Amino acid sequence: MNRVRRAVLGGITLAALLVLALGSRTPAVPLADGPAEIHLAPQASGLDLVKVAQPVVRPGGEITYTLTITNSGYQAATNLTMQDVLPPNTGYVRGGTLVGDRVQWTIANLAGYGGVQEKTVVLSAEGEPGTEILNDDYDAWASSGQQVHGTVTATTRIVDDWAWITPWKAYTLTYGGPDVTTLITLPVGTVSEPMTWAYEELDGALHPLALRTRTAFRSFRLTAFRFFSASPDIRPTDSFSVVMTFARTVRGQAGSEPLQLYRWDQGRWRKEGISCLNEPGTNQVACNVAPQELGEFVLTEVQHDLYLPLVFNGHQ
């Protein structure tokens, strides 16, 4: 009897035992008699290409682009060619081989499963302040069949001055124009972490002013960058000074309204936290800016309303 029972149980499949255990209310699920085999096809073409560059540059300065190519596929990329097309407002300086309007590199073998290579090219910035240089045309291909086109745009803005600042040192941003010199002095501790600050002189206020004020001589923008991206929410940890020295006297009459620096904030011009000193008969305006977010600043003066007498002829 035991032999018969063992024979019967030996012939029962795993699916049948599952039905007996769960009952007839649960439908049987056919299962393979042997272990399931999962086949993962390895990726032959797994090239990835990215590019980075510094966020700002002075006119005529140098921009360093770093291109990184990674092969995550199983097949090595042989006779690999990388190329970067020169964007507008730039000139070739060094790095790679210049072929027409593009820079090329050759990599004999880029191993699979994470092989990495970095290449750099240095270009000159040949535009005016305010120009944005967009470098987004770069790709790579190999004789072994792999190819990739870069999708990340490296953006660099031409500014009047910039500095990589740290919490442990004082810095000065300088603008020297034909009729004014502007100094932005950042004392020790102005920032809590290393970052890039940039100064850009503007032709005029980018937002309308109040009716009783008018732009007085200057408008500029201060921008902070963490690594490669602008961070408009950065607030300095300490106050900084703005000193503008003009080529002529900016206030000639005693008792006139002082010039005031404003910052564009949440849809309006604000002067809270900004105090300015400018004596009559001088050509300098010195302002202290308390910790607050950066952005667009404008130096204004009050435009007084002129009231004329009304003369009526005749009777009412």
C-alpha cells in the first residue's frame, strides 16, 4: 500500500499539488517542470556622450569644454571618432584637431562595461557681454558600429567680470566703462560655500520704473552660479558694497534727492536693505547691500513733479 501511495504521489505534478493545497476556488496555474531560464541580451551599443563648460567668461576670454564618453555596452568601440562643432561667437585655441569648423579626436579602443575617456577643447569668446554661447552639436561614432549624439547643451554667458569666490577670502568684481567704474566688494564671509559670481552691465532697466523716478546712470545684474548652473535663490551671508565712480559730477545741487540703488524683487523694485551715500558736488555713489537674493539692480533718482499755476480768464 505504501508503495502504491508513493507511486501516486510521485506522478503528481507540482501544479496538481498546488490545486490540492489552494482548493478548487483558485484556478491552477501551469508551471514549468524545470527551472525557468531568463535570457538577458547584453547591450552591444551603449555609448553616452556629455559635455560641460564654465558658466561665464569675459569678452575675449577662454572657454574650456570637457567631453566625456562612456561605453556601457559589452562590445568595445574601436577606431572611435569624437567631434565637436564650433558654436557661433567662438574661435579655436587648442585641443584636439581642427578640421574645418569642428574639432576631432580619435580613440583607438574604448572598452565595454564602463570604459571612459575625457577630451578637452579650449575656445575663445568673441561676442559682447550679454551674449550666450550654446554648444550643442557634438557626436561620436566607431568603426565597430556604435554611435551617439550629445544631448546636453553647454551654455556659457559673456559677462563684464566674474570670480570664483570662497568663504575665506575677499573679492572684488570690476566694471570699467567709458564714463563710470563700478566696484563690487565682497568681504570675507560673503558666501557660505564656494561659487561663481558674475557682473553684467546693462544698457538700461529691464523693468519699468515708478512714475516719480527715472534711471540715473546705471543698471547692472549680479548672478551666482553653483558649478555650471545659475542659482537665483542664493542669499549672501554678509553684506557687500557697491561703489560707482563717474567721470562727471552726478549731484550738483545741495539739498537735492540722493541717488538710490534698487533691486528687482517679486515683480517690483525694492530698496529695503540697501543704503546709499552720495554727497552733492561729488562723482561717487557708495551703497551697502544687506544679505538678500541677487539679480537686477538699478541706480535711480527722484524726478520731481513740476506744478504750473492755472490762470483763468473771465468768469466761472
